[in-house]
Amino acid sequence: MKWQELSSPGLDAVDRNTPVILNIAAIEQHGPHLPLDTDALIGRHFTDRIDAELGDQVLILPQLPVCCSRHHMAFAGTLTVRHETFLAYITDLLGSVAAHGFRNIVIFNSHGGNLAIGQVVLESFGNDNPGVELFMLTWWKIAAEELAKIQETEFGGVGHACEFETSLVQMIAPELVEIDVAVDQLPVHDFHWAAADLLNAGRAAHHRNMHQLSDGTGVSGCPSKASPGKGQAISDAVTRAAVSMLRDIRGI
């Protein structure tokens, strides 16, 4: 169910144990070959698939497409808000959901730059609202084992505008992909112990903006290994994981 498509009485009739899902995404550069709304496009794809699979067992909030992308501001087209702005906005929004009596809230994340502030939201809002069960699901984390089997590139091949994201957009909206201008660029790290990609965390964190990490290309990974079929396999693996977790959450 889509929150905004229900009438007020219709929404009032929804079981308050129903998981309410909010996708947080990004509008930012994705190299020379992918659209600015890649993360938002992928987030909508997954919430639409979840909606199709679970129907009235979930309630999907309107997407937040512009979130925390300051590290991409060296590239044209990127939109961003400050972490403080995001924290205030999302906690007000989730507070509205909680005020209507919903007890299970799920943040579904489709942008790496939202991870840190998302954890702050989890702890801040969660501690202030002990009657609410609050979760954050990030698409490449919830199905990491399955995605590792799909990946063909070496370490660093999945990161940003990469094998995975390019495959998903090729499957979702192939007309938006300019694969002929795509470039492969493994992430640039100063210290091996801080090296990371989507599926592998570093042993320590070192701040790098995307211009530094991508050597100015806007790409961290290998889009040359992308394909629509791989996109479908990624979509299926993530959707299976999300649906299973949401069924668990609804059963609390």
C-alpha cells in the first residue's frame, strides 16, 4: 500500500503493526553514464517490488529523494542537504508516523552517504520513541552474501556507478544508461587498511570525497561488467531478503 494513495479513513483502518517503509535516496552524479536519480530510481524499484510482493502487509511512505550527498558536490547536478537538516526533517516525518499509532517503522536506504546519519536517526529517534520498533535496511547490505556470488569484478568493482548500480539501471530504465561513455575506475585509497567497497568494510575510516575516491571520474567500480540480466539477479536477491525481513518485522 502507498501511504499517499489512501484516504484518511482508509489509512486509519490500517493495522498499526503494519511495517511503514521510508526510502531515503539521493540525487547526485553517477559518472558519465548513469542519471542523477540513480539511487532514487533504485530505491523506488525496490519499494515497488516490496509493495507488489506484500500488498496490504506493508505501507510505503513517499520517497525522500534528496538526502546527504555533500561528498559529490564537485560534480554538476548533485543536490544535497546538511546532516543536521536531514536529521531534523526525517525525525519530524517519522514522528508523524508514530503519532498515528504505527509501531514498526523501516528506513529503506539506497545511498551510501545516508548510512552514517541513518544510524544517528536510528539511535536518536529510537531512544526518544521507545514504543516504536525502528529499523534501517540498506539494499546492498541485506543481501550481501547473495550479491557476493553475483559479483564478477575484483575488490573495489562495486561501489558507485559500478557493476551493481549500472546493472540495476540497465534493467529498470535502460533508456537512461549511456554505456558507451562508461569508464572503469577502482577506488583510490591512501591506506590499504581504509580500503572498502559496497560489500567489504575497511578496518578504519578515512574521509575521501567522491572526486578523490574516483580520481575525478565520478565512478568507483567497474560498469563494464554490468548487464540487465545481472540487474535482475540483484533485484531478485535483494527483494527476497527485504520481504523476509519485513515479514519478521510484521510478526513482532
